[in-house]
Amino acid sequence: MPPPSFDWPTLIANKDREIARLEAAYVAGLEGAGVKIVRSRAVLEGAHDVRLLDGGAAIRARHVLIATGARPANGSIPGIEHVISSNEAFHLPEFPSRILIQGGGYIAVEFACIFAGLGADVTLIYRGENILRGFDDEVRSHLRVELEKTGIRILTGRTVAAVEKRATGMRSQLSDGRAIETDRVMFAIGRRPNVASFGLEAAGIKLAENGGIAVDGYSLTSAPNVYAIGDVTNRVNLTPVAIREGHAFADSAFGKKACRFDSSNCRTGVFSGREFGPVALRGLKAGPNTFAAAA
Ligand SMILES: Cc1cc2nc3c(=O)[nH]c(=O)nc-3n(C[C@H](O)[C@H](O)[C@H](O)COP(=O)(O)OP(=O)(O)OC[C@H]3O[C@@H](n4cnc5c(N)ncnc54)[C@H](O)[C@@H]3O)c2cc1C
């Protein structure tokens, strides 16, 4: 048997095809259920008034649901324009044979494993003592050793201070004085809710201390009949959670039964080649109108 191999342009083309297939399936499902899809950015002009930025049409609605998500927050070091995020990683024209990834959370670890698995020389930089802060310390130590066995270089207790583009690659200057040259530099150091520039103030919608839209247990914002779900509320930022919050909103607003999603028993997984996830429950609080789902 020949050793397995892969071709980056083929991988990217297959990924694009799969996303297009999924999008078409979701669009067909929505339209089949009678949903009108308008492809435009939109701003709020009041609690019940939305202005479409493509074409300028106005829409008035009794209920408004905001689900604008979040975006990578890369910081502002010199040379930040040369740094990519997870948004760009699968749009690169060429496979990066050498990549430096800054971050210690699940996105940084996941991408370090993907690139290392495809044969790249990977350096992971994290400012704290060890990767995956918040997870069990024993698991963190064990995973670090296992990742290092696969060839991932993990440098903790330091940060990337500046990035310079050179003819031979990107030169990252680290806070400890060391410099590392790679083909690409990727940051996965946090995400911020998309709350700016679409009229939250005009609609009287307040923000929470975590930077997301403030909501109550039913995802209701400070404006009547305006709800917010998913990453824009910066609660538990996972796809199944956003879906469940949306389902609870639909039941509350249109199903005539107040329904809230209880995320206290949500579990997570880390795709690290040596996959792991916490399993202990923090105490079931599910009631008759409460979803208790595993994420
Ligand atoms: C690298 C990475 C890996 C992840 N892996 C997992 C995983 O394995 N499992 C998991 O459960 N979760 C994972 N997540 C988290 C998951 O992607 C999010 O929790 C989920 O997508 C949140 O859904 P959302 O609808 O709130 O936001 P999004 O999916 O971000 O959607 C928001 C949408 O709103 C649009 N939008 C923004 N502003 C406007 C505007 N003014 N007008 C119109 N449209 C606008 C955006 O373009 C976007 O299409 C991952 C996230 C990242 C970044």
C-alpha cells in the first residue's frame, strides 16, 4: 500500500463543494417551510424596523431575532496585517509547510493538529503556563506531551510581539527575544461578538459585561420582542447551543409556550488527534419546558 498523501487544492475544492451542498440543503429546507431569504447585510433603525443595506428596502417586523455571530479578535501588534485567523485558514492558495499558531484554546489546538496531521511543521505559542486553560490540569499536561510526540512544538509563557513579511516567509518576533520564520502565522486568541455598526443603540438594545448582547433566560434583549441567540450573546458559543436557543425562541414567540434553553449540562469536545471532553454533569436542572442537550 502506498503511503497516504493529500493535495491541498483538492482538499480546498472538496471543502468548498461540501459547504455548497450543505448550504443548498439548508436553503431548500427553509424555502420549503415558507421562509423568504434576503441576502443582504442589515441594520436596525428601531426595535421593529430593519433596513437592508443592499437596495435600501425597509422591513417592519413584530419579532426580531439577532444572530450575527462573532469574529476573531487578533489584537494589534506590528505586522498584524500579515496574520490570518481560522476564517482564512481553509482559503489559503498554498499549503503552509511551516506555520506558527498563537493561542491555547480549542481552535488553536484543533488547527495545530490539522496542519501537523497534514505534514506541516507546527509551532504553537501560548502566553499562559499550559494550553487549554479551564480544562482538567492532568488532561492538559497529558495532551501537551501527546501533541509534542506528534511533532508539534509548544512554547508557553510567551507571545508574538511582531510579525514581519520577508522574501522567505513570515518572521515572528517573540516576547522572549527569539524569532521564528514560517510560511504563515495564524492567531486564535479569542473571538468578539458582532455587535457594532448595525443599529443596536437605535433599537434600545443593551450590551452585557461579556461584550455580547444582554439577554434574559428566554434570549429576550432589553427591547420588547427583540431576541438574540448564538455567539452574539457570548454565552456558550457552540453550534448546537445556538440551534437550541433558536428553537426555544421559536417556541416562546410563536408556539405559545414560554421555553428557555438551559446550557448548564452542555458538554464540549476538543478535536486534538487525541480527542477528549469533560463528561461530569454539573447537576441536572431540566424542567418540562427546558432543553437539556449535549453539545
Ligand atoms: C474555528 C472554529 C471551530 C468551531 N468548532 C466548533 C465545533 O466543533 N462545534 C461547535 O458546536 N461549535 C464550533 N464552533 C463555534 C460555532 O461555529 C459557533 O458557535 C456558531 O457558528 C454560532 O452560530 P451563530 O449563528 O451565532 O453565528 P455565525 O455562525 O457566526 O453566523 C452569524 C451570521 O450572521 C451574519 N451577519 C453578521 N452581521 C450581519 C448583519 N449586520 N446583517 C446580516 N447578516 C449579518 C454573518 O455573516 C454570519 O453569516 C467553532 C467556531 C470556530 C471559529
